[in-house]
Amino acid sequence: SQKIEQNSEALNIQEGKTATLTCNYTNYSPAYLQWYRQDPGRGPVFLLLIRENEKEKRKERLKVTFDTTLKQSLFHITASQPADSATYLCALDMNPGNTGKLIFGQGTTLQVKP
Amino acid sequence: SQTIHQWPATLVQPVGSPLSLECTVEGTSNPNLYWYRQAAGRGLQLLFYSVGIGQISSEVPQNLSASRPQDRQFILSSKKLLLSDSGFYLCAWRSGGGQFFGPGTRLTVL
């Protein structure tokens, strides 16, 4: 079955630096790969979606890359701010035209220090 | 704009008691709806999804059930709660590929 690996250790960086989070998966490449932000005690918030035929997607300070050969996605936050501190979840959508079911990774916690 | 509601926000229930969690969506029609559970320090586990009224698919065998009596209403139920049912329950709907989550219900089974 499909498995997703996100670094379980928290990522601590200094304000202003670029944060890079990794999402690795096994088996088949998903049609869509998505990134979500989750704050403590709240539901996840959808950030970005990248399709299997796309290499890179940007939104403001966020950038996502998708390498189906490496079976990996990288999520970058440039000019990071303390407000970016949260847990970031990677999710795979293997069949978006049908059920839209997602497989979530366990998330990586980012801590941006002022 | 679309809005998703869940209630209650928190719930403490004894083992063996019944459960009913409700999710409603506003501002859209015929959405795909999903129930997830997130145990402490764990990822999101998909429990049920629905592509329409009365259509429920179960992802994980367990003592929970789901129903969709109306287009924008999704209910998670149990006849008898177990300790292992404790967790953070999230409802979501799908739009444009991404999923949009409700505020969640924190369930503690004692």
C-alpha cells in the first residue's frame, strides 16, 4: 500500500531563512500531491496542489516541487516568519477524478524563531 | 462563500455510550464529504467518504458508522464507544482538488 514519509523531527529555523520540508512516497505516483497547514487544535488548511505533470508551483512565499522519479515533493517557505510556525502535512490524491480520497503523511512541525 | 460546521466542539463520553457527530456544509451542492480521525501525535486517518446522499464508503473496519441523510449533512455515529475511539474528528469537503476542513470535534472516551 502507498506510504508517505515526512520528517517526524521538528524543523527549527531562524526568521528570514527559507524552510524546506520533504515528502517522500512509495509505490505509484499520485495524480495530485497537496500540502496543508495545521495549527494546534484546528483542522488542516489547504495550501497548494501540484499535478504529476508539473515540476513546480508557487504561491506568494510558498513553492512546491514534485519529482516523480525521486518520488518526492519539497515544500519551501521563503523569508519565513514566526507566524509560519505550524505542522505541515503532505497528502496524495491517487484518483482525483473519482472519490478524491487523500492519503496524508504524519506531518512535519516547523518552528520559526524570531 | 462555502462554510463547514461541526458540532459539538468537544465531547467527553463514557465507554459504551453512543455517539453522534454532525457536519454540515453551506454554500455548495452535492459535495464529496469525508470524515477523518486524528489520534494524538498521529496523522489523519480517513474513516468514511460520501459522494452523494445515502452513499457511504467505509475505509477502516471499526465500530463507527456514517450517514448522509441530506446533501450537505454528514453524520458520524457509534452505538458503543471504545477507549480507542478517542481523538480529533474532522469533517471535510472537496473543491477544486483540495479539501476544506471543519473546526473538528475533540472526543475523549473515559
